[in-house]
Amino acid sequence: MAEQILILDFGSQYTQLIARRVRELNVYCEIHPYNNLPEITDDIKGVIFSGSPCSVREEDAPDVDVDMFRGKVPVLGVCYGAQLMAQKYGGNVLPSEIREYGRARLSHVDSHFDLMKEISLDSQVWMSHGDTIKELPKGFDIIASTPSVAVAAYKVQNELTYGIQFHPEVTHSEEGKILLRNFVVHICGCAQEWTPDIFAETTIAELKEKLGNDKVVLGLSGGVDSSVAAVLINRAIGDNLHCIFVDNGLLRKNEFESVLESYKGMGLNVKGVDAKQQFYDALEGITDPEGKRKAIGRVFIEVFDQEAHKIQDVKWLGQGTIYPDVIESVSVKGPSATIKSHHNVGGLPEKMNLKVVEPLNTLFKDEVRNVGRSLEIDPNILGRHPFPGPGLGIRILGDITPEKVAILQEVDYIFINGLKEKGLYDDVWQAGAMLLPIHSVGVMGDERTYEQVVALRAVTSVDGMTADWVDLPYNFLQDVSNDIINKVKGVNRVVYDISSKPPATIEWE
């Protein structure tokens, strides 16, 4: 990889945002935990120290040898990163008399310094800290202040080392992108040449060298990540890539057939496997959400493994792993607490004794889509909403039966098609319907009914870590509700989920 910015993560909730903002400048960057540094090479043009929920005054506060970088490459400390450098070199960091959290205004800006060029006086910045830098070390100059924080930004004399008390990566910092551009482009000298086209070109070349004439097997899902990964590998090794698309009986209506057709149009070597009955048999009587996920994951591995063994001399397993998965697995705090098991092919490499190839493991989801566009992949695949690996299995609360799947497929079809017809689909990050394990009383014609309830869910999000419910037009919800109740036998009530994540999750199970 060419020039890059190294981001050291001290545990901040905003670290991924720093990376996203740097990538938006067409500059490659990587996040590494402060306690698990990569090899320091000449490709690293600058280093950013992230914020942290910790205090530098704590006995076991996160720490790093700043002298590894200081004076050798430009350094930018953000919040905790700024406090850490100030404390290490003789400054004084104390608890703030007034805890500053939220919006603040810059009351002093010294624009003679490159970091602060084009930053306006009275510019809004986002603060999130309980400590403050009361005294700077000798040779450190204040270059910005707010009414309540004297040291909002500083520079070390005669070197390209900076600290800022606010968070330029969040949108609430009005000119945060300008400040990051000043650091990454003007101070670090990055050329802004990292684009989707360049990524695709270099990745295909690297895959050709890495894979040679080896065969690769890859599980397709119909989603963005596996599709883009498949096309990149296909461009490198052609028909030596063998794709398997498994129908687990929990896909959307007509999805198996339509996705297979679209893949054939892309020139991929794909085999579709109808394994519905195996999944239904394994799921029979299971109501616990984790139990369902594990059953689905187990059967998927069995089916995939069985199909893969029909291909001679496979050496690699292709996967659509993306960067947030990688960051989570090596984060400062380790893998997060399990809210729910994620359905992937994690058990396959060990079971099949294969090496793993993950061409997208340095990209965020929106970057994957951009690469897909540069590869001219079908916009219907690239624009597809995220869909969980266990599919409708975790949108049917309670046990799974083919009859329940059929009901939910019809409901989901009406909802998703309605969003598309009304031009709302692209305004929504993810949408779907849930079949609830309750019946309610209704009246249809002159008859009393006692039928099932479905919940519709539509959210906006950037990466699924947080999500807000979408305020869909009332007349749209009314029309969809009428359509579902009139056309789907067995449903007499429709509700709309207006919960955000957190505290709710996007899926119900």
C-alpha cells in the first residue's frame, strides 16, 4: 500500500470516524490499537492519536512511546491524545472545573499555523472531555482557545506536533474537515490519490500475484460485500473462482432465482444450491434467537463444505469481510460483548483447512459500494439494503415453519416494493418486516378474525452501529398496511417500529 496515515486507537467511540474523514480526503489510513503497533515504515506520512474514555491521570491509563513518532513524522493528538502528550512532556492535566461536553465556539484562532489555516474565529467545535490541559510543557504554544478552555489547540515549537482538545471528526465541528485536511494534506503532504479505481486496480494485481493458478471458493449472499469481493477475485483469476449461493429457505420472495440470474449476467461462475429442507429440519421447534442463529450457521457450514468438496484442489476461501469487522476483532477493548452472534463463514477455514483471502478487509461499507461502482457492478446489488445472514429466520419471532416463512415473504415483498415504487427505498438504510408470535382480534367483512401481527421496520444509519427510525409518510404506511392485510392471508394487524438503536437493535432477534 502507498502512503498512509496511522491512527492509534486509545478506545474512543469516535476513532472509526477519524478514519472515515481521512479516507474522504482520498488518503489511505489504518487504525491500530495503541498497545499493538504495526511495523513503522516510510509509507506512514503522519500519526493521529485518538481520544479515549480514560483519564491520563489514571494509574493504568493507555500510554504509548510518543518519541517513536515525535519529530520524525507529523503528529496530531485529539482530546486524550493531546492531553497524553502534554502530560508526558511536563504539562499539567487536571479535572475540568466545568465539564465540557457538546458544542463550543473558538474564541481565539492563530491562523498563522498550518493546522488552523482557514479555521474561522467563532467556529463551532465538539468537545467531549472531563479533563483539561491547565498548563502546557515548555516549548508548546497555544494556537486556539474557547471561552472556557484556554488550550483548545497547541503546537510544539520547531516540529510538526499538534494537539487539539476538540473532535474534528464529528459533524458538529463545523470546520473539522478543513482542520483534518490541513493536517493530512498540507502538513503530512499526502497526495490524495487513494480512489476506488486505484484500489480496484492494485487489489486485482495483488490478488493475481497472491493466488496465481490456485482455486478459490466463495459463498455469495446476494449482498454488496460478497458480490464486490467475488468480482475482484474473478477479475484476478477468472473461472478459478467458484461461487456458491445457498438457498436456506429464509431468503426474500423470489430472491434465490433473481440473484442467481444477476450473477450469471456478471460473468461469475456460480452454483445455486437449494437446501431449504435441511435448514427447516434443523430449525424445527427452536424458538431461542441464539439457538436459531447457531442452527442456521451450522447447517450453512455443512452445506457449503459439502458443495466445496465437489470442486477439486481448492486452496483458498474467499470472504467479504470489511474493515469494521477487522477493527472490532483487534480493538483496544477486544471483541465487544456479544449482543447477538453474527452469521458468517467463520467456522469454515478451520473445518476445510483453507487459506483465507479477504480483498475488502481494509474498506468501510460505503467504500465497498464505491469500488463496486468502479467495477460497474449492477446498481441493484450495490444499492441493496443490508440483509442478515440468517435472513427471515431472525425476523420470525418464535419457531420457524415454511408456512410462516411464506407469510413473511409476502409481507416483506409488499413493503419493500412499496418503498421502491414511492421512491423511498434509497432514503432508507435497511427495511424489513417481522412476524410476531402473537395473534390479535380483527374484523374482516362481518366476520371476527384472530390472526397474526406483523411489524414493519425502516432505519437510517451509516454503518449499522447506531440507527434511527425513518419517519415514513403516514399515507404510505396506510397504503402498505391496507395492501398487507388485504393480500396476505393470515395477517390482520400491521404496526410500525419507531425504536432507535440503541437501545433497540435493528433486527428484533
